[in-house]
Amino acid sequence: MMLMPRVFDDDFFRDDFFKRPEKMNFQLMKTDIRETDSQYLLEIDLPGYKKEDIKIDVTDGYLTINAKTNHEEKEEDDKGNYVRRERFTGECTRSFYVGEDVKIDEIKASFKNGILILEVPKVNPDDNPPEKKYIEIGD
């Protein structure tokens, strides 16, 4: 029997380190969406981020939330030697289709205790449905 180092074990490659970034985004920005009569309410978990780290935009009907952070903690003894030093740099993005008729100035956003809350108003469809047009069949 030959012993193999842990590196070659199949479970090693199932570790989160090897996941693709787009799959990890859903773990980083967990989102709850509620619907009311007049709006959609999105609650997005962004622990460790500051309000200044978050950018929200609407382009071509997609509401996109982008959060970036660069955090560093240092602890030194009285001689300046490191006792602990940790860094975290991260970025995550989520997009939601909200429709092309939503106006960005009507969306309300707040951020408190690591939770981003977005209020996206529903856009009422036109009361007059578009007129049906028929294609004439030739000879």
C-alpha cells in the first residue's frame, strides 16, 4: 500500500479555495427578496464592508451591486515585532434583472449592520397593450 499526501486526496480539490469566483459570489452576497404590492425589497448580507465600499448601478435593466474591501489588522509588541497581522482583500458582484423601465432615482438604498436594503419600485405595465400586428401570407 502506498501512502499519498493529502494534496492528492480528491476531497482536497472540493475545498472552497478551488471554487470558481462566480459560484462563491452567491455565498458572499446572500440575498432575500420580498415582494409587496408596490415594490421589491432586497436584503443583501455584506458583513465586513463599509457603505463607501458599495456601488450600485442600473444598466440595460440590470441592477448590479459591487462591493470591494481592503482591510488590514495589525498587532505588534512593544519592540515592533509582529504578534498577529491579517489582511483581507475582496470583491463581489451580484446582478438582478429589474426591467428596463425602472428609473435609478426611484430606487432607495440603505446600509445598516452589514445589510444592504434596496427598495425597487414595481413598474406598472402600460394600460394599453400593444396592438397586434399580423403578417400577411403571400401567394
